[in-house]
Amino acid sequence: MAQPSLKIDRARFVLTVDQQRRIIRDGSIVIEGGKIVRVGRGDELADTRADRVIDAREFVVTPGFVNGHMHISYAHPVRGIFPDDVGSPLKHVFALQLAMTEEEEYHTSLLAMLELVRNGTVCLLDPGSTKFPDACLQAYADAGVRVILGEAVTDREAPFPQPRYAMAEAAARTAAFIDKWNGRLDGRVRAWAMPFSPETCSAELLQALKRVVEERGTGLTLHHGSGAQARKEYQARGAKSPTEYLEALGVLGPNVLLAHALGIDDGEIDCIARTGAAVTMCPVTAAKGGRGVGAQGRMPELLARGVRVALGCDSPNNSNHLDLVRAMNMAAIQYKDARQDTTQIPAETALEMGTRLGAAAVGLGDEIGAIEPGKRADLVLFDTRRPEWQALWNPVNNLIYNTDGRSVHTVVIDGRIVVDNYRQTFVDEARLFSTVQEIGERLQARTGITFPRSRWPVL
Ligand SMILES: [Zn+2]
């Protein structure tokens, strides 16, 4: 049966993020077969009919958001257990992740999908934390999202528990994963190579994985960081910096996405720009983790060099929210503060990273990230009948500085409505919330990873 057509009619504003960055007042969008076929002023498209018409006069419409680094899996049932004085929770994070059962991961992934779509994310890249993709496929199918999946692999000692394999096995597992998963759910699932980081993988493994993705036309992502100490360590091994090390191996390129990328210097920015690699930055994680964006963050320089920069929410125990509007807000404000310069990362640039640039960074720039004919119909309708949208003069400023995902009223992915009037229909929320709370209790009991519930007395 053909997919029903859909018309978004007479939106207060449509923020197209198209090539000209047009903002259409009283704008309409016509969707057929899951694709955007027409975009224009409401009066120009007045004759167009559709199976369903959404009266959008009170809405601001944006492209669906792309979350370029979003660990699903262990974190939802234990979100918030780490007190602020615990330092880096990384070793606990990986232990909790390894302890997940298949059924637990299905439920926690479903909760993640729910939170993501209700906040307007249509596409996420999970950097290899999902242990049981077979079980989770149903959650992705139910939520209707686009997801880039992979299996995190390492072949070296890591400072925290990580799945470790011999080099050839890690490469073979990755190839088999991509062959099994790439293109599932009508193309909404993509599969990539996901070596955890350059420090936990040998040069041979990184090069083998690069060959695997070149042969298959997919991508590769890894955690990446630099800084004075890292450069010193890499120099002792004959490379100038972690980034130049990856370039020298032949690993960098347009199909590679570096996550976080804090601490990079000018030479490393050159290297990223020269090779066409993309970057995902996680501004809320950086701020909450005390990473010192003033000294370590180079988002403005990467953007100035034309690097595709996506935003990510990282993990429910890092950001800890899964709301890309809040990530765009943090990206826009933290560089103004760090550089004492209000011209840094304008609101428009933050929105580009959450949509058009983010889509390009994850290799989907031809398909999503903008509201223009020919693109898949991934849209978010924000409800302006709320206090945070008042007064409405500049919709981009309102979106980035005033609001958050709570005013997401309707979400469309591939032309299908997945959130309608603030509600999704794929899961019973109250039941899921209590299931995940129980999983959290079991997970803490099983791993022994517990912390005092509060620094204040709980009576
Ligand atoms: Zn990560």
C-alpha cells in the first residue's frame, strides 16, 4: 500500500535550512512517498491536496534533528546515580554496560528512542554501545527513527572494561556486522565501523577497519581527543599528534567522524580539514565534565575551515538529557562565554549543526537535514502556544535561546508521524518507566555499583 501523503499547512514559520537558508512565513510542505515534494508559501500551495493535512498555523517547523554521538544501552536505568564528586564515572559506565541483558537493553533502548523522538531527534549515531542489536531492532522499528549502528571494538588494553578481540577477529566482526545491518528498516539503519579510540586499537586494526568501510561505502567513527599531554605521548612514538597519527595511517577521510575532538591544535584542525573528516562535538558533556571548552574547544575554528560539525548528547550519564535543542543552546552559549565574545557560534550556526551539517557529518547530507524538495520528510513542529515562544520575532533565536524539546508537538520521520500532539503511540510510557526503574535496581545489585542516593538526607 502506498504511504499516505501529508501536508503541513501554513506554518507560522518554516526554517528550511536549505541552501539559501530560507525562512518561510506562512509556509507549507507537501510530502509524498515519504519525501518532500514541494515547499513554499501557503497561498502558492493552496491547491495541493493530501491524505492528511496538519494545520500548522501555530507551529514553527524545522528539519528533524541529527544526534551525532548518542550512546544507547546501559545508562537510562541508572541515570543520575553518579554524584558530582565521583570524578570520571567511566570505569563504572563500562562495567554497567557489560552487565546488561538482552531484555534489559531492549527496554532501555526503547526508553532512549522515546526520549529522543519526543525531543525532535530523527537520526542518531550510537557509537557502538548496543550489545544486542537484534533485540533493539524492534525498538528502532517501533520508534521509526534512523539509526547508525556499529559494534565498538578494541584490540589493546584499555583503562576500562571494553570488548577486546584479536585484530583479525575485530575486523571480521565489524565486516559481518555491517553486512548484516546496513540498509535494514527500509534504509533507516546504517552500519559503520566503530573502533573505540586510537589508543585502544592498534594501527593495523584501524587500517583494516578503514578498508572494511571503504569496500562497503559506509563510515567509521571513533572517540578522539588531543591536548598537550596526548601530543607529548604521540611524539614519543614518532607522530606529531593523535590526529596526524590517524592521517599518517590513512584512516582519516570524508567517511570518518571524530567524536568530541577536544584539545586539538591548529595543525590537527588543518589535518581534519585537509582530509575532509567530520567531527561530532558534545557541548553539554564537555561543560558538565569540566572539560574546559575555553582551552580545549575549537568548534569555531573547525566550522571556519568548512568541517562538517555535528552535535551529540553523548550519554544519559554525561549530558544527561537526550534533547538536541539543549545541546544547540549550549553550543551557542558556551563559546560566547569561553571567548568573551558574543559573535561566537550564532544561533543560526547552532541550528545548522543540529540539522544540515549534522546530517552531512553522518553521511546523510543528501537525504535529510533540510526542508527542500527531494529530501526525505523528517520534520519537527514546535508549538508556539507556550510561554517560552513569546514574543515571536526571530524564530531561530527563540528556538536556540528560549526553548527546549518540551515544545516539540509533532515529529515526522520519512513522512510518517511518530509524535502527534506530544504523544507517541509505540509504547505505554508509564509501564516502560517502571520497568526501567526496576532494571536500574537489578543492575546496581548485580554489579555492586551503587552510590549514596543523595548528598542530602533522604527521609
Ligand atoms: Zn562516546
